[in-house]
Amino acid sequence: MTQRENEEEVPDTDTLYEKLSLIIDKGQEPLRIDKFLMQRIEGATRNKIQQAIENEMVLVNDKPVKSNYKVKKGDHLIIFDSSSPESTDIIPQNIPIDIVYEDDDILVVNKQVGMVVHPGSGNPNNTLINAVAWHLQQKNPHLQETDLPRYGLVHRIDKNTSGLLVLAKTQHAMSDLAKQFFNHTVHRRYTALVWGDFEEEEGTIIAHVGRHQRYRKLFSAYPDGEYGKEAITHYKILEHLYYVSLIECRLETGRTHQIRVHMQHIGHPLFNDDFYGGDKILKGTIYTKYKQFVENCFAVCPRQALHAGELGFIHPVTRKEIQFTAQLPKDMSEVILKWRNYVENKTLR
């Protein structure tokens, strides 16, 4: 059972594989689910099982539970895994990546759109980690494939989100950066284009984020905190663009799909987000010219308009605060320019 992490820590939006499904025997005495699974899954540790339960990878009667839940006769257990049943050994691949910064301890990359971060879930290769493995191997030809990177990812961003990621090159760096993410002291700022206009110029969204109770590839906002984990997103309007808005989001927490889910939750899905309803016309006119304009915009930016543009943290060795920025990619810049021209001309109403 592989360890899953929060968006700072969980794989993108990949398929979940059903690893184990069983019905509890009639003779089963009540037993904590983590202890029960330790007995049933060879090689599983209690820590990994509890992490899987915490990240809602274990369902009992189609609902997530806590580690202290006691299984009983008739319960239907399903355990999911994010990694493919096939081997997910890291294979170095010569794939171009934009390295923003590198030293002996960390590597900061500006991830391009369309690149999955880590192998697994139907993406065994052509990922960022495959590319990083190649890069490290070129720097040290004597490095064995089994040594390629075992520390690596501290956080992740979705396949179709562009922007900055930091990877650890040592166990010490991994532990230190993981602690910074856990303590929410890492500076992360995103730029997003969302549907609709805002009355207020800034705001804060507080709603737990967890896996959708029915569609497991999706995540949902739970404002009452019944499921999922605490999630806080601060946003500020950068530009009003008539039927869409350009915003800046600062993550206080980092849950999977947090910005996408939170913006949908308040009625402003990300522009062209096919997971959360932003890939259709949500605001505007009924005229054919306007519809064609939006379709052209979708073609220019054929993914959710979200970019991780700022990343800052304390260096795990030097203890100095370091900050990185990455400019908007071409597709987002062009679609924003299109909306600016629309606002100025207003000939498509």
C-alpha cells in the first residue's frame, strides 16, 4: 500500500486502482480496522495503513472511516491504491525539463502543462520524475537506477496545472521540507482565470476538501467539515474581465485540487476545468459570436487555467529564505489577452 500525500502530497488526478475488496466474515469479532488490515495485507505497516485511511483510500460500506473504526461482520471493505498493478520502478528518460534552481540538496522545476508528476495510475513513464531521474543520472553516471530518486517529491501539482515544484535530493532535505509543508509555512501563490465577476476584491474560502463520495476521481468541498481535511484558500482579484476574472490564490493549506474545488464551491469554477464544470459557458450572452469567442478561448487554453507562479521556503541546509517565480505559460497569457481585448472592444455581445 503506497503512501499518499495531500496535494502538497497526493498524486494528480490519476485513476485509483482497487487493490482489495472483501466482505467481513460472520465470525469476525469487532477489531480496529488498521489492525485488521495489518493482518490481511502482507508487508503493510500500521503507519502506511493509517495514512491510507486518513486519505480516504479505505472505504467501509462505500464511506471513508477513521483508523479506530471497528470492523464487524458483513462490512464491505474496499482498499484503493494510486499505483498501477504493474511495476512502477523509476526509468530514467531523456525528457526536457525547465530547472529553475539546483544545488546538492534541492531541485526546483517549472513543470510544463500536460506532464504528470510521478509514474503510476496509467502513467508509467514520461513523467517529471522520469525526467529528473535522467537528469541526475547524467550528472552522476555511476548512479544506479535503484538509487534514483528515493526522496524526491515533497508536493505535487496536477497534470494540467503548470508551475513550480521543489524536489528533495537528500533524506534530510525531504524531512525538513515535508515539515515546512505540514506546518503550512511554505509560500505558494497561484494565478487562475475563473468564471464570473466578484463583488469583493479579496476573500478567504474555508471548507474541508475530500474525495467525492461517489466519483472517486473527483474531490468536493465539505463546508461543515464532515469529511475531508481542513482547507483554506485566500484569493485576491487581479483583473475584472467582464464574464471572467483573473485572480491570485494563496494556499494556507495544500489539499488535492484545493483551488479548483474551492473556486467551484463559491460558484467560480476555473476557466476550462473539465473536472469541475468550467469547460462550458457559465457566464455571458446567448449570441453566436460570443459562443464562438469562448470556444476559441478554450482552444487557446485547452486545460484549467491555473499556474503555480510563486514558491518560497526555508532552505533545508542553509536555513536562508528563498523565493522563486515562474512566468505565465503561453496558453494562459494568450487567453487572458483575448479576454482583455473582448472587454475593450465589447463587439461580441
